[in-house]
Amino acid sequence: MTQILDLADIQATVLRNRPMPYCGAYVFLRIDDPEHARTLLYRLIPKITTSADWQKPIDHAWINIVLTYAGLARLGLSQQILDGFPMEFRVSMAARKEFLGDIGESDPSRWDYPFGSQDLHAALVVMARDQDSLEAKLAIGREAMVGLPGVTVIGQLDVALPANFREHFGFVDGISRPFIEGQGGSPLPGQGEPLKAGEFFLGYVNELGELARGPGPQTLWTNATYLSLRKLHQNVAQFRRFLRQRAKTPRDEELIAAKMVGRWRSGCPLALSPDRDDPEIGKDPMRNNAFAYYDDDPKGLKTPAGSHIRRVNPRDALQDTIVNSRIHRVFRRGSTYGPMLPEGILEDDGVARGNVIAFVNANPARQFEFVQSQWVNDGDFISAGHDKDPIVGNHAEDSQYTFPARPVRQRLDGLPSFVVTRGGQHVFLPGIGGLRWLAEGCR
Amino acid sequence: MATKVIESERTAMAQKVTRHPDGPGLRIGKRGELTGIGKVTPDGARIFRERLPQFQAEAAYWENRIGTVQSFRLFLFDNDTRILFSIVYDGDFKPYVEDLMNDVSPWMDQIFGGVWEGYTNFKDPALMDLIRNAQVTAEFFYAAYPEVSCRDVQKMKRLSAAVSEMLDAAS
């Protein structure tokens, strides 16, 4: 049976393609008065952008709203319903620090406000193709809060995807994503069999053949999902120095960087061009994701098993194990914050810069948290002991990366943490019906 | 009240035993233990013994797929009225529950179905509750090489064989 998604009820964040390039903002809110929060929702609902026109958007901008567990509690949700939310969502991401590897420099006590605090109750998620349309959407948020002192803006995090589509380490970002049953169109080469909608939205059947459900009335959770938000600081100068120190030539620098990520900086996958960058492949959506590992590269001679892209999405590589990779997929929405470090600079300028990622998942435990704990911050699933993701892993304790090569494998010792967690929060992204139910006093 | 440990050369190698960060049981390094006790159904012991040889014969196949179990033991005791399972494994258990349910349920159902009271099948969403209720945390736990997983051992065996082969070729 063909899967039909209720696009007019799903907030835009999940399905809508972000305009490329784009700018955006997360506006963080604290709720002190439930009545004011309900009024805010009531005013915002008609303005919330849905996924309905995601293929042919009227304006290239959107405004969405997300709520934390504490925010739902402030809105007056009954304890019985609150208790029905997944444990990972209820306890907040900071409380999961040990499991998620947010230790040492990444410890929640060092996170940027309001992450890890008691104050983060809701956030407006605003994305637009230019600064003017972004301002227009932010104005909608501001207007909706007029006369509501019980809802306070406690921070704003500006994000963007620069015109060259590159994140701070210099890699083209956002190439690979899952294809969801019912999203329309056909999968691009390499996206594989469409994933069941219940992996990404509540109210639909998931890959286990079960209806993905939430707590309380069906209205609250149908077409809702969770975003697992991560604010990740990138030590760009340190990354550049590391490559410079470990490589013999500039070409070698690029090879080491590519072996750590699994793609050249252009986005061209090692799987399709293992020895040199081919930016034409990187640019071509029909080719830049068209690969698998099990038959083509079981030993990781092209794309190392421990490289970033093969860890976070092992594709078909784990089919001889009990792990069913299809139940551990996330839909990743990444954007950068902070200015780019100019080319060639090898000294840290002390400026905050990094990536804000929203991982869309209907089940944070077996999706985002599984990927982070089992694949990013551990190596056992690929017989790599304690080794972690060389790019985004926490290297506070262990610090080596080994990749196969001819005639002998190469090992990079003394790996620093190139990425440091500066914030994390699981948030709930209700459907329009769910927002209305909350606005009407949970009735 | 816990007695204070008297430091000496015999305590210098003490292993750090913690609660599992995301699941039941104790943990040392990468090694975790999961022990549980359940009731046996009235006809359970007979069924158990009838199926045991097949279950035993298939163990290596299934455990090889799982790849993280160091040891697994089952006991019937108290005149066959109770069953005890004791597993020592690498890494985390809870994150893999859905994968285990998906993959090894035929094997698990073979030994626990109709034997362990309350057990319906390994894919039952209530399974975690059944395990949680049966689970008893070990009072004492020691693990040799807690940092070396089953997969590490397999890799070391391959490496050792390759080195031997190279030395043979050179001699």
C-alpha cells in the first residue's frame, strides 16, 4: 500500500528542503506562565510553515516551534502523559552525558546557555534563503509574543549554510539523507530502499512493523517527531594543524582528511574515487551518494570502516551481524554557526564556531542515541576496540585512528577532540493538530 | 555498612566496578553481566530438556551473529521450579534490544518458550519488563581483560595467525 503522509499537519523542518544556501536561527524560549504560552501557540499556529508545499514552496522561508519536556510540563500536560514520553526525552540530554560521551571538555557543565539549563522550554526554528526573509519570519515570532511576559526569549543562535555549502572543516555538507516512504519523488542512487515513515514521524508504521506512537491522545503525537539537537564547537585551527603535522605533502593532507571523513572536501566519496578528489562527482547528485560497502569494499580499503560517514551510516556493511542498520537511521539537518576561519590560518582565534545539527528521529533511543553511543563513540561494532569517530568522536581518553592502506595500515596517534559538544537537547516537534491541542489547554 | 578497603599490594590491581550506565547489571570496562531468575512453568523442565540439545548445538551460530557474548549459562534449580540465566557480554545491552528481538528470537523462543513463566516470545514488547523483573544484580563481579571484547579476540587471533604465517615463510 502506498504510504500517504499528512503533509499539511507536519511542521516543515523535517521534509522541506532548506533553500541552498540559507540562513536561520533558533530562538530559545522560557515559559513562566502556561496561559501566555498557550496564547503564543494559538497566535503562531496559523503562521507555522508545514511540509504541505515543500516541493514548491510559496516563500523560501519557514517558522516552526519545538518544545522540551520541561516546556510540555509548563504547558500543563498531565503527569500521566508526561511519564509516557521516552526516557531519553524526559531526562534531558545533559543527563545522558556518560552514555553519549559528553564528558571532559564536552561536559554539560560547560555547555552554552540555555543548553543544559532548566530554562529551555521551547524554541522557534526559523530558516530562510536570505536575511530579509529570515527577519520577516523572526518578526512573526516577536509579534506573537507581544503582551506575553510569561514567555521570555532567553537566547538566539544564528545558523547558516554558506554559499559554498561547506561546514567549518571545509567539507561540503548535507549530501546523504534517508529517503522516506511517502515523501514523494524517487530515491536518488545510494539512498536505498525507502525507509518506513514511522522511523521519522509518530503515527505511522516503522521499520519494525509497529505503529510509532507517543503518549496521551492521538492528536498530540500524530505527525509529530523528535529532534535531537546538538551544538558542536569545531576546533578548526587544531584540525588544520593536525593535518599539516601528519602529512608529508599538501596532497597527503587532503588524503588523510578524506580518510577520516570518507569523502573528499568536495563531497566526492572515497568509495567512487579513492585516490584523488573528483569535484565533478561531488557535485553530481546522481553519483555522489551512489555506493555501498558490503560487496565493494568489505575491508575498508577505500572508505575505512572507522571513517565518519561509514560509522554514522554503515549502509549495507553490517549485514552479517545482528544489527539492522535500517532501525538506526537519523535524518540529519546540519547548519553552521560562527564565522569561517580564513584559509591558511593555523592558530586558534578563540571565536565560537561549529555545527548545529537537528537529528530527526521518531525514537531517539534507537536512532540518535544509538548512533552516538555505539557507532560514533565506540569501535567494537567494526572490531576497532575503543577507537571512535576520528572527526566527531570524543577523544578525551583514547586517541588513535587506524585505516587500512597498502602496503601497511596507517595509524594516527594522539588524536585530539576536533569537535566539542557545546549543547544538546531532545525536543518534541508536534504536528499542527498537536499544537492546537496544546494551545487549547490539552483538551 | 561497607567495610573500608585496606590498601595493600593485593588491592593495587583492583578493577573499577560500576553500575551499567544504560541498562541492568554491573560493568567493568567494556564487560557487563546480566543475571536473572524466573519461574519455570509446571511442564517447563521437561520441555527445556527436550529442546536443550538443539539449543546447545545452535549456540555458536547465533552467538557468532551477536558477536558480543563472552559466556552464557542456564540453570534449572529448586527442583526444576526456577530458571537462572547468566550472561557476560561486551558493551551495551539495552540499545541492541530491538536488533536482538529481530534476529535471534527463533533461538531464544526455542529454549524459553513454554519454560519461563511469563515469557511469550522474544519479540514481545513486554520482554524488557520481564527481564527487568527477573534481573538480579551481581554482588561480586570479576572479569579478566575487561577492555578486550570478543571481536578484539577474533581480530587478535587473525593477527597472530598472520604473524605466524609470515614467520613460517621467513624461516
